[in-house]
Amino acid sequence: MNSKTVIITGGTKGIGAAIAEEFYKDDYHVVIGARHDNGFVSSLGPRAKFQQIDARKENDHHKLVTTANKWTGRVDVYINCAGFSAWNPIEKIDNRFLSEMLDVNLKGTFWGCKAAARFMKKGGSIINISSLAGKRGSVNNSAYCASKFGVTGLTQALAKELGNKGIRVNAVCPVYIETPGLMKALKSKVSPTKGQDIDSYFEEFILKQSALGRLPLASEVAKTCLFLASDAASVITGQSINVDCGVLPQ
């Protein structure tokens, strides 16, 4: 039986919930941090625990580590999944919009990495949920791309910095994953759908850009994270791995 402990920020819905389910099935103890307890954690079972956090706040990440330490005495994997996407042309981006994007997506990930590095021992794994937007720019997406490009740089730098402690740092870069948050963002007139039918947009996107003729599922992102956390990935660090059905071959 697996006695390891994983911490997941933003783990009560969307990709984060799929990651939590996958690690729970692999017998991890799962500590989930999010703003609100929506009942998901209790539905997982006795090896799951909820901690209320605001991912933008450094101290809240330390709360997660403290919770895990008191409960199981260890932190083996820390997954920074809290984040959001929103499109906006640059002329409409104000300080509030940009600060929120950077505070959640980049600074929140930074604080999670810092809290994990402080407690983790040799063999630990930090996984940052990034995006293809962390590798290529797109229209009306400058703020989000900036936040996710930052996650790519953070991942690479910390892989070098923490490698001598035996801690690996990687990122996962999904293309579109049909989560409630993304679907809400795609309803905007300044998003790639231009406010039109989302299903039709996905059909055209898949036809023109996906090598495999489909989009990945949240569960497939979760399986990639589970692999990166495993001993099978013991020599993989500093990488930002696309989970995109071949949309951006590299």
C-alpha cells in the first residue's frame, strides 16, 4: 500500500479534482487546498483531507504543508493546480486584471514551490500545472501567457536549484481541457470562440490542429502527473510536458 502524501492546490474541481482522484486511486494520502469545500474531498474517502486556502497567499501554502505534516508526517508530491484563464485584449487590461492573473497563476505557483521545497526530502516531486499558453502566444491572451511562461521559467530554474536536494520539478502543459472554468472563459466575445458556439469551435480546432483528432481529458492530465511523481520518472526534471494530442509537437 502506498504511504505517500500529495498536496494539490485547486483540487476540488476541474483538472485538480481529476488529479486528486488519480492519486487517491494509487493509495496516496491526498491533501487538497482550495478556497471552498464543495464536498468533493469527503467523497474521495478517509485518505483525503481539505484545507481552506487562498493560493495567492504564501502563508496558506505553508498551512497546507503543516496540515500534511501533522496528518502523515510527510510531503512527497506538491502539485500547483490552482489557476484560471481569461482572455482580454491588451488595451482593456488594467492593473486589477493583470494582478489577479499573475497572483493566482504565477505567484501562487511560486509560493507553493517555496513551501514544498522547505519541507520536502530527497525523492520529492513538485509538479506545476501550466498550459500550452506557457510555450506560445495567442491573440487576446497576453496576461495569461505571461503568467504561464513565468511558470515555465520557474520550473526550469527550480529544477536546477533543488536538484542537489533530490527534489524534481516539472510542469504539465495541457491544451484545452473541458472544465467549467474554461467553458465559462470561452463564452467571452474576446476569446477564440468570439462568443460563438463552443462545440463548433472545438470541432474546427481539432480538425486543424490536433494530430490525434481529439482533445485530452482531465484524467489524462492526471495520469501524466502520477507518472511524473513516480519512480519511473526519477530522471525527469526541469521539463514542461505537453498533454495536447499533438497540437504543439516539440
